[in-house]
Amino acid sequence: MTLAEMQFAVPELRIASAEILLLAMACLILIVDLFVRDRNRTVTYLLTQLTLAGAALATFAVGTGQVSYTFSNMFVSDPMGDLLKLLVYISVIAVLFYSRAYVLDRPEMARGEFYVLGLFATLGMMVMISASHFLTVYIGIELLSLSLYAMVAMERSSAASTEAAMKYFVLGALASGLLLYGMSMLYGATGTLEIPALADRLFSGEVNDRIIVSFGLVFLIAGIAFKLGVVPFHMWIPDVYHGAPTAVTLFIASAPKLAACAVVIRVLVNGLIFVSSDWQMMLIILSVLSMAVGNFAAIAQTNIKRMLAYSAISHMGFMLLGMATGVIMGDPRFIVNAYSSSMFYVVTYVLASLGAFGTILLLARAGFESDEISDFAGLNKRNSWYAAIMMMMMFSMAGIPFFVGFFAKLSVLQAAVAGGHLWLAIVAVFFSLIGAYYYLRVVKVMYFDPPTSAAPIETTLDVKLLLSLNGLAVALIGIFPNALMMLCARSLSDSIVF
Amino acid sequence: MEFRTLVFYFLAAILVFASLRVVTLRNPVHAALHLVLAFFSACGVWILLQAEFLAIALILVYVGAVMVLFLFVVMLLDIDLDRLREGFWSYLPMASIVSLLVVAEMVLVLISRYWGAQESDVPQADTAYSNVRAVGRLLFTEYVYPFELASVVLLVGIVAATALTLRGKRKSKSIDPSRQVFVKARDRLRLVRMPAEKRD
């Protein structure tokens, strides 16, 4: 083929309009912020929120409910991606609302870069969610991680936050290396980096070497496991959650989990489903180890951010349980059931995580982090509504009926049982019971211990409303989980193509 | 053996040697110089594959810019070399066990397979074929999406570096003449009326 014969179709930009809007606005806000004299950066903050709302509108307006590709098949737009992107916008908007007061109290963070980096991180998540090519998966992950490293390190005077950023950066770079190594092996074996084409080649058997595929798979899963933070690749999670400023911890603990879930579905389900027997076993090991280490280690924590970090490890393990039980003996009938329950699980986890960290942020003041469990002592006496919200979050994470976390756990468990992994379901229930202990301890401290501080809890009206809404969502979706569950299942079944 | 193959093995041997020296040398400056050597050898391999643009880009970007900057940083840091490598050899038994195991596993898996070095099928291009044009065309058409995103990653790098290192304007002691001219007596001098005190 000579150069003159090379045909090139101009990419359909409309599908990617949300990404384009977000990128353009992020660059614009970067410039506008230079001229903002206000110490509180109100203009930057409002523009960021508007941009996210605009991106949500764009995603909503462009979504057709069909699978469509653009940018030489590197970008895919499908119902699953649209749903996850909308949830990402919502959680980033909530993160910015919750962290507003916290950021204003800390002059090192109250700068325009906090919002701009947040927008770039959101762009990275969107790229990850709509990636249908290994290159875009990787670049999306890097865009997200690079922004997060900087956000973790933003509180420069804090040694803990610098240390956390350093650990996060070094281990993140290592994970990226593993991921790339795995991708290059898969490229060597199949000759393509496009995820749908990869599935085709694996299906038709046009593979140079099956062993290289397995090797590549090991590296790929190790890389993804690093990014998800599951055992034995979890070492960075507690230190980063603990060391990072709570506003950034809230950011890390919410939206990126949705994007990571999307990457797992894109890479493993869309691309590598025909070697699922190879990766399901790996996921089961990762999942059981994560539930064990996460739940046991969380019991010993006195710092609530660290406790929630270990709880995040165990929740990601639980999520992988659903991912690991989709295909049984080459029978793909359970795929939608298993993967949509995993997706539902992540969504509910993000909802509870937002509320829990939101409450920590609510209690934090200038010079006071409020990140010890003892800081929550007697919260019920100080403000019973916030205590009730925190209790609902803890109950949801512990999987106590009838909060939303219960149905999420239930749907993953029934997927595991339907997949014939009864013992896995029993192990998961066992570890969840252990996990309930440390969630209930927080509730006990809030309701039965005497308060250590009588300071009134003041906050702005928007945070009050949003936190109440968050609490009500956990309770109401818990009572009527079907709508969200159906939404996950339908978007997934419309998006997975075989 | 063809001459090409001979050149390849020569370059590859240097590449492996230089890469090993990068991780084993005690002196970071020497290690950086060996990395430069490794880049040069890798660039030779690329030229053998007729990818001259990538080879030149590697030299210009990595050797010319990145490595030289790296050398400056290493020299400026003034690292205490001996303390850095203290106890380096005490890791040797553990590290060698782990690496031997990994190698053994890989060999065990691969040895069962037919193992032959295949001739690389390098496209024998005509003389009119331009590598630069092909790379450029692909970069701005087919790969425009990751290309643009890579630029966003670089932008984030700039923003992050600025946000993390910029400590505001330095407080210099230079004099601002315009402010000097406009200064008034009452800006500098404050008269305080105090009640007279009786002396004992």
C-alpha cells in the first residue's frame, strides 16, 4: 500500500463531544484561573462544576443506546460507557461540593490547580471508560493517575501527604510498566491492540503463540490489580488514603473505581473473553485474598481513613468475585448477570464511600482532620442527622438489609452461586460477617460514647442538602434496588457484543 | 551468516552489556552514560530495521535532551554514593533466588515448545518510501486520538510540576522607585499622643 492509497475517514467527533467539551473547558479554566484575584477561587470552582454538568448533558444528548466507534476504532460509545460516565460526573460534582469547605480551610490546596487537575482526572476516567484500544486504555489510566499523584501531593507542608504521593507515584509507575508489558505481549501474540479485533483473533485462533497470550494476561491482570488495589497489589492503598488530604482521598475512593470497573469489563470481557478460563482463576485468587486481608486488617485500624482504605480493598475483592464468575465451562449465558452485578456493586460502593468520606470532611476544620474513629465519639448527641447518615453508610458497606450495599452483595453472591462457585459465596459471606464488626464499631462510637467535643457542626446549605440526598439514596435504592439494577443490566447487555 | 545478522548480534551484545552496567554500576554518572550507550545501540537496531526516523528521534530526544538533563541532575544532587549502595550485596541471595525462580519458570514453560529464531520479515521497501512521512501521516490520522491525549498528559505534567514546586514570588529586597516617590510622611511616621507621666 502506497501513501496515496491510504484512506482515512475523518472521525465522527460528535460521539466524543463530552470529552472534547471537558478538555476545552479544562484548558480555558486553566487560563481563566490566572486572572482570578479571589483567594477562594469561586469563579474557578463554579466553572468546574458547570463544565461537569455540561459534560453530563453532552453525554446524555449524544448517547444513542447503540454501540458506535470513532477515531479509528479507538473510542467506543455504548450504553454502559454512557451510564458509567454519568455516574462519574455525578460523583466528581459531589466530591467538589463536599470538599469545598475543607479546601478553603487549607491555603495550599485552595488553588485553581486543584480544580483543573480534578477535571483532567475526570477526562482520564472518561477516556478509560470509552477505550476500545489498549493505547487509549493506557493513556486514560496515565492521565487519571498523573493528576491524582499531583493532587495527593498538593498539601506540601504535610510530610504524610508527600510520602503518600511518592509511594503512589512509584508503585503506580511500576503498575503501568506491568500493564504495558502485558499489552505488548498480547500484541506480539495476536498482532493487534484493538480490543474487538483481539477478541476476533482469539476466537478464530489466529494467534502466534497461546503461551505468550497467557504470559501477557498475567502481566495485564497484575497491572489492573495494582490500579484497583487488590491483594497482593494493595500496599499503596492504606498509605495513600491515610496520607492524602481527605478531599483527595474522597476523590480517589469514588469515581476512579467506576472507571477501573469499566476497564476490567472492556479489557477482560470485551477483549479476552475467549481465554476467560485463564483469567477467572486469577481473579478468584485476587478476590479471596483481598476480602481476607482487607477485612482482617481493617479491624486493627484506629484511623477511619485507613479503615475505609482496607474496606475499599475488601470491596474491590468482592467486586472481582462477580467478574470471576461470568463464564462457566465456556458457557457465556451468565455473563450479563455476573458483570452487571459487579457493576451494580461498584456503583453502590461509590455511593456509600461518597457519604462516608463526605461526613469526615464535614467534621474536619482548619487544623483538625477528624480522621480518627474516636473523633466520631458521640456524634449522635452533637447532630443526630449526620450520625444517622454515617450510620446508613456504614450499614450499607457492611451489607446490612435493607440498605443498598446489602442488595449489591446479594446480587454478586447469587451470580457466584449461579456460576457454580458455592464455596466462593460462603467464603465471601464469612468475610463480610467479619467486616461487619468494624463498621458497627463506628456506629457504636457515634451512638454510645460520650462526645469529646461540643463544637457545633456548621456547613453550607448545599453540602447539607447533598449529604442528606446521598443518605436518602443509600436508603431508598436499598428499598427499591430494581431500577438501578435493571439499568446496569440493560446497559451492559446492550454493550457487550459477541 | 549474513553481514546484517552479524551487525545485529554485535549491537545486541553491546545493548545487553550496557543495560546490565546501568543497574550494576555504583557511580550514577557512569550508569547514566551506559544508558546513553544502550540508547545508541538500540537506535542501531532500529536503523537495521529501516526505521531511521524513530532512531533519530531516539537520539535527539532521549540522548540529546533527557539523558543530558538527567546527568546534570545527578551531578547537581551530590549523592553520597557509598551510603546509597550500602548493604547492596546483602540482597543478593534473596534476589538471585527470586530471579532464578522466575527464569526457571519461564524456561520450563517455553522449553516444551518449538524454539527457533525466525527470520524477521522486514519489508523490503522501495527507495521512494519515506519513514518520516508514514509516521507523520499515521500520527495525525489514525492515531490522532491517543496523540492528542498524550499532549494532555504532558499538559497535566506541566500543571502538576508548577503546582507542586512554585512557591510564589520570592521576596526580593530590591527597591521600587515609584512607590518610593509616592510615599508620604504619615505612611512612615506615626505620632502617638500619650499622657505625660510624673517622675518620682
